[in-house]
Amino acid sequence: MDARNLKAIHKRFGDQPLAGYPTIGIFDYYFWYPVVKRIRPLCPLNFAPYSKDQAISYLEDTVGWRSYPRKHGESLFTKFFQNYYLPTKFGYDKRRPHLSGMIAAGSLERSEAVRILEQPLYDADELDRDREYVCRKLKISQEELQAFMDTPSRNYSDFANWSATYSALKRIQTIAQRVTGRSMRIYS
């Protein structure tokens, strides 16, 4: 959603125009659409009762679905990205927010989440096979992948972004809510 960040990164590293790539600026996102156009997001799934266990049971019984050993294990590339690339390159383990959501929803105990996080993300042999597969699909050598993994990581804040503007807008929103006594939630 941060068009400023996307454009700053593209300006620095892109080699083809972003023509036809849809973006939305902070003015449109927080003012034009919600205030002027009066468009509000509708998230129907937030109103539906959901139980992961019931959903899995239904899928298994109805269509013969079977669970994967890991979240996003149905796609080898996604598994590699989430279980190797993100944690190795950026130290980001996607299990943490997923498990936190389950704890907040009351469907998982914190102690169980800690136990899950102690488990390794990859078996060494499986990682070797998957790394080989990803390199073959990307048409790069294992050495090229490793060289990329060894480059210094960049943070979104290394490039222009919405963060400062967003923080200022949130402060204005808080003040306006206090003055008017009304909730002014638009998207956050």
C-alpha cells in the first residue's frame, strides 16, 4: 500500500517503467476515497464465524484435502521463501505473527506456540533439494543464490515511504477524535 516506497525502490533499481502497475497514494487512501468518495472497506470474512479445526475437518471429509507439514507447504517456492529466504536474509519468521493471531483468537496456547517456534524451519536434506529446485526454476546457480543471500539486507526505511506522513495523520486523527468526541476510524 506504500506507493511512495514502491516508486522510490523502483527509481533506484527498476529498469522498466511501472506503466499500468496500479498504485494508490496516501492522499487517495486516507482522504479521497474514504472522505470525499465515502468508500469504506468491507471485510465480510471478519463477520463470519471461523474455526480452523472445523474448516480442516470439513475439507478433509468433503474433498479429501490433506494438511501440509508446514504453513504454505503446498507451494515449494512459497515454502522456500517463508522458511528459508525471509528468516535467513531478514530474520523474519512468519510463524510468529501467524501463531500470535491464533493465541489472540484463543485457538492456541502460548506454550504450544513457543514449542512450535523451537522446531527448525527446514530439514537440512529438504532444504538442499528445495534450494536446488528454486535455483533451477530461477535459472541461477547455487553460488549466485548464496551471493544474493550474503548481500547486506535493506530495510523499507532506507527508501522514501509513508511512515512519517502516516504517523502525523494518526496524531491529527487522535486529536480530532478527542476534540469532537467521535471515532474517526477510516482504515486503521
